Amino acid sequence: MPNIAQFTRKIDGLQQRTRPLAFVFAVLRKYGQDSASNWALLIAYYGFASLFPLLLVAVTLTGIVFAHDPALSHRIANTVFAQIPVIGPQLRSKAGVHALDAHSPIALVVGVIGTLWGSQGIASSAQEAMASVWNVPMTDRPGFLPRTLRNFGILAILGINVLVTSSIATFTATLAGHEIGKALLIVGTVTVNLGLYVAAFRLLAPKTIPTSDILPGALIAGIAWSALQQLGGFLVGHELAHASTTYGVFGLVLGLITWLGLTATITLYAAEANVVHVRKLWPRSLVQPPLTAADERALTALVEQQRYRKEQQITVAFGTPPGPHAPDVD
């Protein structure tokens, strides 16, 4: 047992002295302490519940904007679904997502607003997840109205991303068979995804954080998501192997939740990397005691996050933990 403890101490010392290892371990450690995996699951759940209303709005707006060209509207609608690897086309054919009735303007407006309101779950969970990642105290989190406005802002960013990416895909489809078309599609998609994450991270991060401090994580997330879109066919297809045959529509649900969960996970890891970088939360200790200065800052932020009232004061102190050889206290 002592040999195992000594070996662990040596590994801990190595990772603390090696800057890249220390940073990666700090991100992993903070991800776990923030219970970010729970937030990723919640985002995936609300994303699943919100996806169909959002697709309904996207298809409806596409039909209205390109009403003069039904063929173009149909191609753009297809590329909207194609943003979800493997299962996107199945969503349209099996789930039967069709546009809202545009003949009645009042009914259309009410339908769009109601649909957007019902799809706020993913935006709300994303807000809460990002506040947890940045350890924002409860007293400093936005109230109902600002939070709702942010929700619509997040949904607008998602909608713009999907429509712009779909338009790029539709345009490059005219260059089918040419390598330049594939290259333009990849470059355009990556650029749009980077813009999406920069805008989303800026909207979700505390206002006191400069935009330059959120750029690294936003760029990492944008590139990772673009790669996930390219590799999503293999990943989701592997998850769905034989599932659709065996479980039918339930296999489709499994693939969709897997896709959303992967997206939420890489996003939160990228956000954690921003926080670790900005607050210098590395190196973290693998074995305690002793705690490093970064450990103490991270643990203090976790406690201060629970402040619910302005007049509430929270003091965090660190001392020597009691042990088998600690002196007796009368």
C-alpha cells in the first residue's frame, strides 16, 4: 500500500510540473466538481424536447422566406435536417415535421411564438450550466425577464446558425462533383460554427469577463463541433447499429440523444477550459493533502456560488486536516 501511495504521489508531482498535463487535469477536475456531466445530460434531454418545435419553426420560416421558389425552399429544409448526422433525414420522413399553416398570419405568429416558448428548455438549461461552470453566485444570476430574453437570444443564434449553414450547403450543392464545392462547404460550416460559439459564449458568460477571455474555449468548441458533424455519421451510426431494426423509432431517439449529449459535453468542456485559463486554476492536486493554491481557489468558488442573499457572507478557510497523528485537544 505505501508503494502505491508513493507511486501516486510521483504521478501527481509529474502532472503538476508539466504545464499541458496540469491544465488538462485541472479542466477534468473542475468538470467533475461542477457536476457538468449532469448538466450535459439535462441539456440533451431538453434539447430532445426542444428539437421538434425548433425544426417546426425553421421549416415554417424557410417556407415563408423562399415562398417564391418552392424547390429552393425544399432543398434548404432538407439541409436543415441534414445538420444532424445519419438521423436527420429520418427525422423528417418518420417524425413528419411539416410547416405551420401560413395562410392565417395571426395563427402563424401565435404558433411560432408558442413553439419558441415551449422550446426554451434547452436555452434555460444552457444558461444554468454556464452559470455553474463560471461559479456565478445565486445572487448575481439574472431574474426571470432577463433570463427569458437571453433564452430567445440563444434560440435566435441557433436558428441563424442552422439557416446560414443550410444556405451554404444548398449553394455548394450546385458544385456537386467538384472538390472546390466540398472545400467551400467545410470552410463555410466551420466559420459559421465558430461564430455561433463565440456569440453563445459571450451571451452566456458573466458580463465582467472580457470577450478575449472566452475566445479560446469558443474556438475549441466550434472546431470540435465541426469535427463532430463530420464524424457524426460514424459515431451515431455505430450507436444506431441494429437499433433501428430492433427498436424502430426508439432507435432513432437513442441516436438523437447520443448526438445531443456529445454536443453538450464538448461545449461544457470547452467552457471549463475558459474558466481554468482565466482564473489560473492549475495545477490541481491529484492526492490531498496538501491542496494547491488553485485547489483552494476552485473550492472557494464552489462554496461562494451558494450565496442566495446579498447580505449573506460566506467565509472559507483551509487548515490542516485531522489525522491519526494529530495532537489531542482537551
